[in-house]
Amino acid sequence: MSTLFRTKSVEQSIRDTEEPEHALKKSLSALDLTVFGVGVIIGTGIFVLTGKVAKETAGPATALAFVVAGIVCALAALCYAEFASTVPVAGSAYTFSYASLGELVAWIIGWDLVLEFALGTAVVAVGWSGYVRSLLDNIGWSMPEVLSGPDVAEGFGFDILAFVLVLVLTVILVLGMKLSARVTTVVVAVKLAVVGIVIVAGLFFVKSANYTPFVPDAVPQPSGSGWDAPLVQLVFGYAPTNFGLLGIFTAASIVFFAFIGFDVVATAAEETKVPQRDMPRGILASLLICTVLYVAVSLVVTGMQHYTELSVSAPLADAFKALGHPFYAGVISFGAAVGLTTVCLILLLGQTRVFFAMSRDGLLPRFFSKTHPRFGTPYRPTILLGVIIAIVAGVTSINELATLVNIGTLFAFVVVALGVIVLRRTRPDLPRAFRTPWVPLLPVVSVAASVWLMLNLPAETWLRFGIWMVIGVIIYAVYGRRNSGLAKAAARR
């Protein structure tokens, strides 16, 4: 049992990053990290979820739901910032838990992140493909059904656009982080411009009457049956409500998807020039910027149209169409398509860095831990995972699995918060460029908030997540436990 919870010291983790064949190139600044954070956070959530949540769950109080979800993320972000500045090594929550909670927990969270980022990349690539096909239809070009994916084609369909997107982004990641940062900067600028247009142009069409009532009267949610019901309902008998004050928290568990990705910034710690200073700045700044923009957009959109009339599929664009301004609608659709490109890029980046870190530690074959001699990138896992995800995005309809991304992220939040408490006790001597305030109170609150949002997810999501974790534990027992660097070091002694 003791081998399952052996920890890898922070000092050893940092020494591993100095091996020439396994070292990543340091090229990122605080601005690059902030751009990465904004690039991955602003995506499907703000362009799609706003209308659905406002119409079905919270009304104009959707803005408050974004605030609640932002606070949950901020609590986790403070914990991530301490770890990222103390352990500036690729792998994010995986590396942090290896240094504090032990090898088994590290493997579980790494396995969780591989699922989260892979599924997130594929889902967003399919969403991007849909926006591009819509834009092509507007100019009279239609994609053949057989090349539009299984959601469109009758029978077999291959989403060629999603497939090509992931492959192109894979090449960009192989060529180097600085190139990835430059591409992301350009795309994020376009995305922010579109969000700015929504806010500024939309202000001219806001009607105060649309904000009444700001918090609609509570309506009990339809009782779930079996595995499709929220876990909190099955376990505690608590039935979440739509609208009302409790509906804001229900909405927060949904719009949380809009914040997914800020933790990806932590996976780039090893490629940051001054991680002790720049990682906390990048993580916290990107989260703050996106929260402010989300609140502003949700207030404008629910002010333009009464929440009962909002579109569910494309609320921002359709709100302008309903008011007779199709030009703005077209600009928003274009911005959404461009913006989702960076989401795919950075999710894919995060997954390859976690996979690389696990390989370097021996929990996965070390073949994947060698970096490119010229570009200094983990090209082997990047190519492998890029091809697999491209195929998955091309042939699979996986919208029903999107909630797995939520539960995987929240699980990582819980582990990181607990890790801060443990490492403060076991290694109080470590130099910490950034210290999470009010430990252990703040991490405990972070755990509680994350668990609460997890409980509001369907029981079916918990079941699928549990199956994935069981598969991961089996792989660890068969391969990782015997081949990890710590196991081999112990054998030599």
C-alpha cells in the first residue's frame, strides 16, 4: 500500500525537466499565458450556453450564474497558482498531485485529464465544423452530407472539417510553443473583437422591461428517472429548481462549461520563462477577464430579448437577427468559428503535456517523453493524440458525453485544492512565489463548491466517469506501478 502513495519530490520533478532529451523549450511570458487562458475559456460556452441557460434555468439572472461559476473557478485558480509557481513542471494537476498526494492519485488525475482534454478537443472541433458549414451555406456552398459528420449524414458520415482542423493544429503544436502562442494571439484578438461588438452594439438595443423579472419565480425541474436524474436528487432527495434563487446555482453547474480550460494554462508551466512570477498572473488574469466579459454579454443579450424568446442554439447571433440586424449576426457566427479554433488548439496542447509528463515519470512508455531536437516540443505524443482525436472528431457523435468534461475538470479542482493543504503540511519549507490565502479554509471551500456542482450533474455522467477511472486503475496496476521512475529507483536501492 505504501507504494501506491509514494510521492515524487518537487526537487526531483524539477531535475527531470533539465534532462536534454526530455526538456521543453521555455518561451512563454505572462502575456502569452493570459492569451492562452482567454483563448481556451471563451468558446462554446459564451456563444451557445447563454441562451439555453437564460431560457430554461435562470432568466436574466444568468449573469449571477456566471458570477457563481466564476467564483468556484477563482477558488480553484488560487490553488493552481500556488502549485504552478512552486512546481513549474508540465502536467498541471497530475504533477501537483504526484508531489503531494502520491502516485496512485497522480495517475488517476492524469488519466482523468487525458479524457477531459481529448473529449473537449473533439467536441469543440465538431462544433467548429458546424459553424463553418453554416457560414459556407450562407454564401451558397454546401458540404456533401457524407463529409459533414454523423450528426448530419444519413448513415455513415465523416466530419472532414473537424478531422482536418485537429490535424492542422497538431502540426502547429509540433512546430513550437511560440508559433502556437502567435497563432493564438491573432485568433484571440478576433474573438475579443466579436465579443466587444456584442456588448457595445447590443447596448443600443437593451430594453429595461426585458429584465423583469430579473430572478423569475422558481419552477421545480421535471423529476428525473433513473440515471438521467442529477446525482444530488438520487442520493439526497433534493430536487433542483429552474429559476428562483436555487435556479441560479443549478444554472451555475451548467455554465461552468464556459470556464473550462483555464486550468490548461498550468500545463504550460515548464515552457514559461519565469513561471514563479508569470503563472499566477496568467491564470488569474485570464479568469478575471473572461468572467467580466461573460457577465457583460449575458446582461446585454437578456436585455435585447426577453429570456423566454432567446434562441438556444445561437443566442447571440439570433438576438441580432430578431432585431433586424443580420450583419452583426454574421460577424458573430464568424467570430465563433474563429474562436473555437484556439479552444481546440489549447485543449490539445494541455492533453499532450499531461501525457508527456506521465511518460517522463514512467507511468506511460518513456518513448513518448523525448522532445524534438529542433523545436523542443513533445512531438511523439502530440502526433499520436492528434491523429486519434482527429479520427474521433471525424466519425463520432459525442454531444451526450460533453458533461464528462465538466466532471473531469471539477474532479481535478478537488484534487488540487486538497494537494495545497497536504503540501503545506508535508513541505512547509518549499519556496512559494505565490501563496494561496487562508489555507486550509479557502481550499476546503473550493472542494465543497466543486463537489456541489458535481452533484448537480446526471448520475449517468458519474457512471461513465467511474468506468473510465476503473479502466485507468487497471492500466496502472498492470503497467504503471511497476514501470514508474519511483518504482525503478526503489528497485535499484
